[in-house]
Amino acid sequence: MNMLSLETELKGNSYPGRGIVIGKSKDGKYAVTAYFIMGRSENSRNRIFVEDGEGIRTQAFDPSKLSDPSLIIYAPVRVLGNKTIVTNGDQTDTIYELMDKQQTFEQSLRTREFEPDAPNYTPRISGIMHVEHGNYNYAMSILKSNHGNPESCNRYTFAYENPTAGEGHFIHTYMEDGNPLPSFEGEPKLVEVEGTIDEFAGKIWDSLNEDNKVSLFVRYIEIETGNYETRIINKNQ
């Protein structure tokens, strides 16, 4: 698989939807993740990320304009011990609660499927990072309809052990803009991870479509200690 430029991938797609990047910094010191959301409707664009304990949640920027909270208000990031969970929906809570009961990441997601937003049937994308005693591995998942058939859910999990410095994987909900929106296809894209947390966040934010981007979360977790830094950028200020 050829390594892609994350900036080029984002600049070349006006509407990847929601996206997760997970990887390792170029100096090998940090487990890295990023999560962004985009929106085409007023309801989707009326959001911000706010910190919530060790994780984050979405909330309405202008509560008076919130028309349907069902698929847009959720906790994208939660931390369970040495595990950081990142998803594009309320399956964050499902993974957190069932892994807390000793189920695996994959088992937890078997209780869920794609979003019920016909005709798009938006995929549920999820990631989990495990950082402990200087060791780091991660996994990513996508739950998607079978070519738009809501009667059939296709489930894919990708696991990455001992990831290489400077490399990451990128998965997003939609291949491109459209009506209906076409679901992501294939395995997560191999992308470069480089720069400080501020440089990495800046590159992603600047590469997202200006009209459609809404919010960005980036976290660098020190692999040796588990200490982390977070950046949040919201278009609505």
C-alpha cells in the first residue's frame, strides 16, 4: 500500500464526512489520533467540540437552532483506563460500556450497525488505541450497509500492532460528496503522520473544505508515560 499525503486526500475531497486518523508520530514518542466532523445542513453545522473529562463531546453551538440531536450529539472520545476510544457516534458509549465488562472492541461493535439515516445509511467508524508500559497498538472498524441495502450490515475490523513511526491510518464515512452519499470503501488509508500536535492539527484543519468543516480534535499520547495533550478547533467560535 502506498503512503498517501493526508493533506492531499482532504484537499481533494469536499465532503469526506467524518474522519478518524490513528498512528504514531514521526519521532516514535506519541500515539496520535485525530477526529473531524463536517456538515452540509444547518443542523450538522451547528456544533462544537467541548472537553468532557478525559474525552470530548459534541454540543449545539446555538441551542435554539438544534432541530434533531439524535445523530449529531454524542461523545466522540472516551478513555477507559489505558484505552482511548474514538468514534463518529454514540457507539463510543457502547464500546466503553461493553469493554468495561470484558468484551472486546469487535464484540462490542457486533451489537451495533450503520446509522439509520436513509438513504445514506452512514457508516459507523470507530477506533481504539491501547497505550501501556511503552507499548502501543490500535484497531479501527467500519460498520456499513451492503451497497445501500439496509437489510445487510457489513462489518470490518483492522488491527495494527507495533505501528511504525510516522505512519497512520485514515478512515472516513463517505468516499465523496453525493446524493445519496457513497460509503467509504476498502481498508483504512495509509497516511503520513508528522509534525508537532499544533502542526498536525493545523495541516488537517487547513486541508478540510472551508464550507463544510465543523470541528477537529487531535490528541498526542506519550507512549512511555500515557500523558497526553489535546487540541480542539471549532469553526463556530
